[in-house]
Amino acid sequence: MNRPWYLPFTWLVIVLTAVAAWVTAPANALTKALPLKQLAIEDVIYLPTVSSQREIAFTVPQSWRVSQSNLALVFQHSAQLIPHRSHLEVILNDKQLRRISLTRANAEQSTLTIPLSGLRRDNILKFRVEQHYTDKCEDPVDASLWTNVLNDTAINFTYQRQPLALSLADFPNPLIDGKAFDEPAIHYVVPTQQVDDATVTAAARLQAALGQAGRDLELTPQVHTAVDTALNTPGHVIMMATPGQLPAIADWGKAVRGATLQGNQWVGSNGQALSGKQAVVRLVAKPGEPGYGILLISANTSEGLLNAVNYLAHSGTATERDAEELLVPANWQANAPSVPKPRYINTQSQSFAELGFGDQYVEKLFAPPIQFDIPVVSDLQAGGATANLQVAYGYAPGLNPRYSSLEWRLNDRSIANIPLTNQAGAEKTHATIAIPTELLKPHNTLIAQFHMMPDKYGFCVDTFVDNAWGKIFTDDTRFEINGSPASRLPSVGLLNSTGFPYTHQMDMKDTHLVFADNAPSASAWQAWLALANRLGRMGDAPAGYQFNASLNGDDVLPNSGPILALGKLTASGTMETLPVQWSEGNTVRLLHPAQGNSTVLMGGGLAPEWQQGGKIPSTAVGLLAVNNDAGYDTLAAMLTSDDRFADIESAQIIHSANAPVGGNHGIALAFANMHNTFGAGPSAATPASGCVFSFLTWPIFAPLNWVLDIIRGVITWFVGLPVISHVIGFVFGLIWPVLTFGPLASVTAWVQMHTIISFVVGSILFWIIVSILFGLLRWLFGLFGGNKG
């Protein structure tokens, strides 16, 4: 047999192509593997029934120039699928990348590399299956119909960092890319002299703006006192100071937009020193580090620094900021765009759109659950308030009304099951669900699960097309509160995802931060910026954050609004520059400067309202206290880590690593509510009684609730009268006041805190209830169907 004449040339082309790829490959190319377990909710993407799909969103960071990308797909499927009718599709941005026939050869765990094409900034990756086990007489939801995409599946990138875009139009970009995979490094060079209130306010507002842009990133601001150290560390660098505070600025900003640095002053083109609020801003590429930059913010006064930060953070100045150098005018005034509502429930009803959720749409019979994370910072049960969920939803035609429903689960408890009874479907319909207030906690997971079954389910089907879909309209879906909820303050746990009460207004314009340290070190600055970053991630401020801050703060505290103070304790346990003292027994005392005595804020119940003329106003007061720089470092690590910060529980005082405040690494966080202006008034209850009975009594009676759920489910499912089930639930709920108030409350709480006793009591109650039910059934059968012989 003669070989084709072109065969040697084919090998030559292959070799030359490989050599060219090796020669032209960028020398500084980087790689990144993005496993799906970082993007998907579940460990394994399970795709059952005749057709299923799952969507996964991912982004390509703006600073990347991607040269190669692929999907390393790891999957397995049922061996009973017939290959000529079963396949797995991989779709990227609505373009099919690969259609994989599901055969016996790849039924076991298989790996396939698929090049990605059509990548964009924001991408949607879909896995869609069509699967059958027979050609005729098939059950569309048979258990043998399944495919798994395993979490070892990964998206692989080869990329280079793009040169820094020298424009401040999209600030905080390019310093922060909110859709990046890795946390960016931000290095501050801070002043160590002439630091005042405006300086610490400007630094906190700037870092809060960066935190808002990187809401999903664990950004760790690093602080340096020497410019060279910051420049030699990978990452962006920020230098914000007056020439007098940081003389090294002269090396990076001799002339900016007509202003020149002469000695320790910025001088304009007219030869006159820049006025108090004028400022210069400059963004330059960092030498030797592609993609990283140096941001210089300077002025003749600290008020100018603050004016520059406000100008950069204001979304309305994007057009004017389209440059790498700015001269911020002294007479610049910010407009006042509307501030979003808080993304949590307090005392007002809110739509899910106001809570930050867009419309939710799912497809196919096995639709994934829709999850809403709903923080509730008030205590509805203790305040006697009630809550409803007003739901707006739609669903596809052709569903079996007997087996299709929209289920709602709150904190793993089913609270409603709405039948989908219209075989013609519903473009948009509404329902009202009563929310059991005893299930509500500060942090709640609400699940909407569409159970969509085919119209011919249970029958022999030759062909079936899965066109099922369900939708939640978040503009018209609302969390409604009726009555006046009680405040959960004081509760440190409210901080860990909501920032309440400091984010009561999302731009925090009535919040005051205090940096209570006479001589802030680099560690103290780092804790201060970590605190500002955490608050920035919780708020939402189109015009930039409006909180005020003060260094030391003893004589500049406001008369209203929440206060959050960060500072160091003296040897006697008094926080520097603030009339607050930590004493034995984890007690925090507010010192009366006039009389020289003190009032207990923590440990012995809430304090009475502050007397007229006191330096600490009647408001919510938060305290973060450390002993030394090691304590500042520990606190900064806690504020930065999402996992560690989420571990903060609803207590008044916490200690890091169980260390006493007097230890070398001790930190403490306390939260006092002298007069709650964000809900109910001051409470006379101790912190323990205010939080224990809201969530510690019901688990003892979980079997009773389980039986009730069965009864309500049977009535709703077969009778189709959810009103009756709600009435039964309401009648059953009447016993909760007996369990949560009065003398019995302390007994039930004590029993709950002892696991063995709780288990024994719960088991006894369960079997008593089962015995009563069976006895009642026997009596009824004897009454209506007794022996007539």
C-alpha cells in the first residue's frame, strides 16, 4: 500500500506548530484551576429524570488576558441508559461546546477535556442531559435515569495580567475587581505623625469603598510605615497623606495636574498654595509588577484628603474621573442619590428585590432549590409580632396537579406546600404564607423548591418532552411584619453578616467610629482598616460611605446614632481616651466623669439611660478592645476572615481563643444598647433571658412538631385545603406562650441545655403522643365500625 504523498509534510506541520507554540508562549504566563466545588452549591451535580440541567455562573477577572482555557469534565452515569437516546451537553453562553453520548463505555467515572470558546467577562456554563432507558413505555422519573457531574470538574485558565488601566473612571477598579477569584493585596503606607480625625475618617471611608466593591472577597489590607517595604511587596499600594504627614510622597508626586510639590506644600499653577479642601490624586503603574498600581492621594490638609476620598467613592463623578491624574476642587459638592434599604429585616416589611435578590427562574422536572438568605435582626416572637410571606410565582403548563407543588422551607423546616393545580400553568399568581416566628433566627435560610411532575406521570410514555419551569418574582415577593418586634440588642451576633445597627442606614451616615488609641501603630492601623473593610462589605453607598470617625473621640462623640469604638486598654482596664472600663467578671463599666463613679453596662443587665450631659449618648455602643499590638493583629484576622467572623455568636462579650482580656493576645468585643433607637425601647431583661428562649425551647418538642407536620401535610396534599392546616397550626401554636414565658420557660431552657435529658424528654413525649393517636384511632374504629355480632 502506498502512503499518501502529504504524510511527511503533515508531521512536519505538527512539529513546527508545537515549536511555534513553545517559542511564542508568554514567559510570564500564569495558570489557575477553578474547581466547580468553588462555584456549585452541592458536592455533586445530580442530573436525574429524562431531562435535567444545571447552570453555573463564573467570571473572568478584568485584569486577565486569557490565552488558553478548557473544562476538565469528570462525570458518571447510569449503566442502564441507551446510548442512541441519551447524551450530556456542555453549553457555554448558550453555545454548545460538546455533546457526549452516554454509553456503557463511559458509565463509570470518566474524564474529558473540552476547550472553551466564546469566553466573556460574565459566563454561564450549563450541563444538560437527555436520558432514556427504553424506547417505549418509559417512566420519565425512573430511578435509573441519572448522570452525575463530579466536583473534581475544573475550569483551567492560562493567562497573563493585563497592564494596569490608568483611569480612575471606574474606581475602585482597577484596584479592586469584585469578580476576581483571588483576594487582591492592598498595601497602605500610613502616616505616623500629625494624624487627626479627618485622616482616620478618610482612611476608613476609602477602605470601606474598596470593601463594598470586593464584597465577596476576603480582602486583607496590609499596613506599612515605610514606602520601600510596600513597594517591594506584591500588590497595589495606596499612599494617602499630606506632605507633612508623609514626606516620602515627594518621590511620587512632584507634579499632578498643574499642581507641584514645593517643600511640604502643594502649589497651584497660579503660584498659590492649594486651599484646604483641594487635593491631588494620581494613579501610576507599579514598577516591575504588571497589573498593579500605586494610588497617591494628597492635599495640604487632612480635610483635603477626606474630600478626595468622597470624590473618588461617589458614583456620580465617573465621567469627571476618566483620567489618571485628578485635581479635586475645593468647592465640589456631592449630590444625594437614593440609598438602598438594608438587606435584612428589622421592623419594616421589604420585598425580596429590596433585600438584593433578582427574579429566580428554574427549569426541568428536577429543578434545583432556590435559596434566599434572610437575616432578621429583630425578635418577632418576643415582641408579639407576626410575619407573612407574600409570594409571587409562576409555573409551566402541563404539570400534574396532584403531584406538583411549590414548597417553602425555613431553616430546614417545611412551612408551606402550595399545590400547582392549574394545568394551563400560571404566568404570575400569588399566595400568602404564615411564617412561624419561633423558627426565625438572626440568620435564616429560606428555600423555595418547585416540585414539578409530568402530567402523565405513572403511565407508560413513549415520548416525553420536559418543558417544566418555575419562577419567583422578587419584586412582588415580600417579607411582611405585623406588629412591633422586640430588639435583639445587645447581641454581638447581629454584626456577623448584617452590621446591624451600624448599617441601619446603608451609607451609615448616622454611624460614628472611634479610633481610641493615643499613638496608632501599624498593627492598630491594620485593625482599623479591617474594621472599615468589614463594614463596607455590609453596606451599600452609591455616593460613598458617610460615617464619621474620630481619633480618640472623648470630646467629639455625637448626641445620637450608633457608636463603634476600637481601642487599647490601659493597665487599669480603661479604654484609652474613652470613659469605658473592663473589669472583673467580664463586666464593662461606663465611667461617669462628673461623679467619678460607674454604671454597669454588661454582665448585670442593661444600664439605665445615660444622664443628661454625659459624654456617651443614649444609643447603641459597640466596643472592640485589645491589650497590645498582638491583640490588634488577632482582631484584624478575625475581621478579615469570613469563617471566623461568622462564628461570632449572640453574646455580649467574646474573647479570642478563650484568652482573657488581660492576656498577651486577648481581644474582646462588647455590644451595649443603652437606648435602642432602632426598634423597641430599653429592656429590663438580662442578655441571657433575651436570647435563650427565642431558639432553645422548641427542639425539645421537635417530635410533636413532626407529628403536626404529618397531619398538616396529609390535609394539604389529599384534601387540598391548606387553610385547615393553617388553622390547626395556629391552634397548636397557642401552646408556645406556655412554653416560652413564665416559670415553665426556665425549666424548658434548662432541660434543652442538657442533651441527655432533652433526648429522654423528647422521646417520652413522642411515644406518649403516638400512643394517644393510636388509641384515638382504635376508639374511632370501635365507635363507627365496632363488632355488631
